[in-house]
Amino acid sequence: MRLRTRLLPLALLLLAACSSEGDDTPDAGTGVVEDLCNSREEALSSADCELKPGVPMERFLALTGDVKAGDEDWYSVRIPASATARTLVHVTGTYLASSTPVNLSVTVQEKDKSTALVAKSDQHGSGAPRPVDIILPYGTPDTQLIIVVRDAPTNPARPNFDARNPYRLTVELLENPDANEPNDVTPTPIALAAQGAMQVGTAQGYLATDNDVDRFSFPLTAGKIAYVRVTAPDQGFAPNFRLSYELLRPNGTDKESEGNVLPKVHPGVLATARKVRLSGTWTLVVKGYRGNNEPVPAGDLRQPYEVEVRVVDEEDPRDQSGDNDAYARASVNNLGAPGASTNFDGRLGYVSDRDWFAVKLSTLTKPSVLRYRLTERPTTPRFDPLPLPLGQLADRQVLVFTTVSTTVTAEQRATCTNNPAVCPRDTREHPDAPGLVQAYCNNAEAVLCIQSVREESDPARFPNLSNFQGRLPVPAHGTELTYHFVVQDDGNNWADDRDYRLEVSWEAEDTEEENAYSGGVEQPRAKTLGGVGTGNLPVGNATFEVKGQLTYGHGRLRNNDRATGLGVRGPTDYDAVPSDTDTFEYQLPPLSAPEDAAWLVQWDVDNLPDGGTPHGLALDLTFCDGSATDGGTTGCMPVTTTSTGGALTLAYNPTAMRAWHTSASAPLSSYQALYQLEKTATTTRVTVAPYTCSCLERRFIQGGTLKVAVSATERTDYTPVGYTLRTGYGDYPRSYNAADGGSPTSCPAPTQDGGTWVGGCQFTR
């Protein structure tokens, strides 16, 4: 009987251990646990409460007796006499079970003090428990630390316990791998040594302990550019901390720059390049980033970081001789007359660097064009382009302005904002244009009107700054006119130390454009539509041809072109003036009944010198409806193609489609392309195909007027090229060959119904 009594506690303890995978409610365990180490006194006096470095200890957070909750376990650890300033105490507490009601809390105190040096807890909620990991520097030799383990309940009045699953507590005494410690207060000097034309210095460290701060110092001279880079090499995991830095000016408190790595990003790379304004000793602070409501950054003995400092000379000649970082200090060149050009060379060599340039155009009483292009120059950079936040790409900008007023007043700002004659804006292709215009109308130095913006956005889609070009319409002006350009990065947080060239040229408009202007406004060009009978359009016959150039604007880029960088303009680029459009107003001939006429259309666009096509053409059509009643008013009653007034536009599309005359029940195999494309060595020709049955309805003939507005589409280049629009009318109906190559098929012919002509041409169906 006595033997059974002695074995009962052991049996119950074994039962508790074997049942650890069962119900994990706080009171589920029925085993007997030994409750030791319940006070500071026990921790300092009992051998059962002394933690041996490197030896794990497993205990339960549960009281003996009827009340199980509220247990606290107190331990001590002895710091050896060999401890130094680089000695680290590494404490790890964890539950090995997959679940426990305890939110394990570990607090480290000094022997004779009740305040915590470090306290951490695992608030795992309903999830699996996580380790509590503490690393702290404590190099006071031959002393003791106190470690307290308890539950950190969500409700402080109801602590949890676990009589079934033990926790494991381990203490290690390590040497800080950071050879620079202690440098939390006194910086470690970084020696700079000559490497060619640069001064270079490096250092390495660890953020080994919680809330660790490392400081480095180095001398800088005013006028130099300092490139500072901090990297945490990829070790195959995200470190415990988010690497961050602060670059402090010689007074040791004012920040020149700061940055941090985004969460869970590795390797961590941070860098900046700064123009040194103050000579003296600068300080670099490296630490873990702590955002709002974020815990103290944990140390990580596995993750080193590296510091590199490069000091280089200012290489931008315009910044060497002063600087052109502001509107008032723009580098100015004069362009005497159309045909003149100039180049500006520059470099974005440091954060907040921006280069202002200006060109002055002499008086000119007719319209002209200003062309610009930014290109990269062959450069051997002294440092890599600065890293940008995850998802953000290189973001150079070119912006072009005219000046509304150098006197900044509320009246001038209002004029700039509200008067499109003073400051034009195009919202059709850029819905954010009002805000963009407003921003620069409110500029502090001068009231500026934004004329054009080019954004780098994505080098993969716009290689070699392919979208960094533009042509701006210059109105006739009776006094000297100035355009300002600024090259910068968007956000003032990036530089690449590479040379660029801004090319600016002043060009005359084509003769047809100049002749179309009257009263400062481009007028429609009057033409008479010629007839070809049963024939086709003759090439080189002025009766049927009009010519011109589409000099400025992006053209009608498709969304996919803009997104993928196929055109000259990116998704966030902007032009204040819509793309160039030439309008021709044709007088239609009077015809005898039934009046329907075939309409023949063809256009050529001159190729680029390399044989490429600079752009296509789009023809926006306005037919006057002679059969409509206008309520007694005179003029053209425009024909629309939809109930909402949509325009009719012709533009090349290679797709086989249903023509206006094709039955909705016709098989897809009967569809044909509405346009034919022919590429020669000198031109790209588009012809409206016979299958289209392009024609002039009798109401159009009766209306007497056809307006054709010609604009560019899918522009890929701003080289001035000419186009030829060829059009005329002919006998109707005409025929086309069926898709299967069968016999010719006639377009719908008009018929008489009781003396009234019905059917026939219904081109705008």
C-alpha cells in the first residue's frame, strides 16, 4: 500500500507528459508539477534556479494546489569575470508544443533592481506559440542577472497557466561579432583613402542587440559630393530588424538624409548622394527602423551590414561655376530665328539636384515649333544609381514651362489657373491636368504655366529615354518669348551620376500650316472634291491631293502603346496643347438623283530615313446633313453615327471586320479588312478597301460640305515628315471581290419605290 502511494505522483506526472497533445485548456492537466523558483531570493540562493549558459531548462507555468494560475518563475544567471564590453546575454524562451494558452513573457533585470532591462512577450493569440528572443549587452563581470518568466494575459486579471506543456528557457553568453562596439555614443571613425579621383572608406558591423545603434564618422569638405551606402547582404532570410540609417551634419543633430528598408525585404540596400554644404565631421547612424506602434527592433547575430563612403568632385560644369538648381538661376541660351538649335549638358549628381535651362525666342509673327529631346551621354559613373523603394522605378523628369509672371500675386495665380488663353491645358489625355496646372501656377518663385512633362517611369518600357522628346507649338509673338526647362527626378530622392544632353531646336512650321493661319487661328483649308467617274484616284494630281505635316503632339496613342512604351509618350506624360490637327473643308458636287456617290480615300505618310513609319493618320469626318431641318438656322448640321453624337473616324486597322453593308447574320468568314496597307521605300500607304463600300449618302451630297480633320496616330518619332491625303468621288455603286476570291459583289444599290429613291449608300450605319 505504501508502494502504491509513493508511485502515484510519478504516474500522474507521466500521464500529464503523455497527454500533451490532448485538450489544451488551462486547467486540462491533472499531473503534479513541482513549483520552484517563485521569488528573487530563490533565484539568487537556490541551485535549482540558476541558469547555466548553454544548458536549456524546462519548467511549467502552473502553481501547485487548487489555484493553478498566476505562477512566476525567477532565475539567475552569473556573468563571468571574463566578461567585456562586447559580452552579450542571449535569452530564448519558447513552448515546444503546437499550442498553449500561455502568452510567454520573459523579463531580464539586474540583480539588485526591480526595473526591467528588457521585457518581451509572445502574444500569439489563437495561433501557434512563437519564441521570445532577447539579446542584450551586459559586460559587467562577476555579477548576476535576474530572469522572470510569467504569462502575459490579454486580460491582466485572468492569467493563464499550462500544467501539461513545459516551456524551455536557454541562456547563452556570446561575444558581439561587431568589432566596433561600443559605438552607440562615440562614433567609429571611417578612414578615407584615395582611389583614383575619389576618397573611399568602408566599415562593417552588426545590429546584434535589441535597439542597437551604431555610429560612424568621417570628414567631408564643402563642395564635394558624398555617396553613402549601407547594405545588409542577403543571408537567405529576412533579418529581425529593418535596416535604417541617418546621415547627420557636423553639429551631430541635424539630419541631412535618412531611410529604411521596407518590411521583409532582403538584401537591404540603402544609399544616398549629397552635395556637402558644411565642412567638418559628419556622422552616420545605423540602426533598426521603428515605425509608429512597432516594437523595439530586435537584434540579429546572423546579419552583418556594410558601410561604404565615397567622396567625389562635382562634375556638372554648371554646378561648378555656381549652380542652376533654381528657376532664377537657369542657364539661358538665345535662339535667334527658326532653324537655330542649342544643347545643354548636365548631370543629376546628388539628391535634390535639379538643372534649370531656358531658351529665348526672338519676335516672330507666324507660328513655329519648339522641339526638345533628352538623351543619355556616355559616362563612367562614380557610384550606382541610388536605390528606390520597392516598386518605384527610376523617375527622371523633363518639364517645360512658360512664365505667366515673375511677380507672384493672387491675381496672377488666378489668371494662370483659370485662363486657358494664358495657360493652356489638355485634360482629354491627362485627367490630372487641372491639378498639375494649379501646382505650377502656385509656384513660389514665379507663376509658371506647365507646357509639357516627360516621365521616365519605367526604363524597361522606355529604353534610352525613348519618350523624352516633344514638340511644342509656339504661337506668333510680338515680343521675345522664353521657355524654361527643368531636368530633375520626381520626389528629390534619386540620382545616377550620369551625363545627359538636352537638345532644343526652334523650327519653322510647314508652309501649308503657316498659310492656314488667319487672326492667329488655324483655319480649315477649302477644297473641292473632284470626281474620277469609274476610275481610281490618280497619284500626283493636285485636284485630288492635299499635303501637310503634323508637327507636334503625341498623336492618338492607343492605351496599350502608352502602357508598353511603343509611342513617344508614356502613361504619365503630358502636353498642354492637344496634338496638331489639319482640317480640310471639301465642297461636294451637286449630283442628279439618286445622288449616291462612291467615296475614294487613300493617304501616304513619308517614311523616316531608316524606313520606319513615324505615325499613322486618323481622319475625323464631319458630314453636313442636307435633309435635316435646322429650325431656320443656317450652316452645317453635323451627321453623327450614334444617338450620343459620336464622330465617324477612319484610321488603319488590319483586322477583318463587318462593313456597314454586311448582314449581321453573315458568317465571320465573309468579313474582310476595311483598309489595305502598302509599304514602299519612301512611304507607307493606306487605302480604304473596296469591301468597305465607302460612299457619300445623298443627304451628304445635299448638305454640300465634308470636313476632314487629319491627326497623327501611334506616333513613334518627332522627325518632321509629310503626309498626302488623296480623296475624290466616283460612280456608285462599285463592287468588291468576296473574301473567298469569288465573283465580284456589288455594294448596295439604290432603288426606286414609287418615284422615291430608297436604299443605296448608308455609310454611317
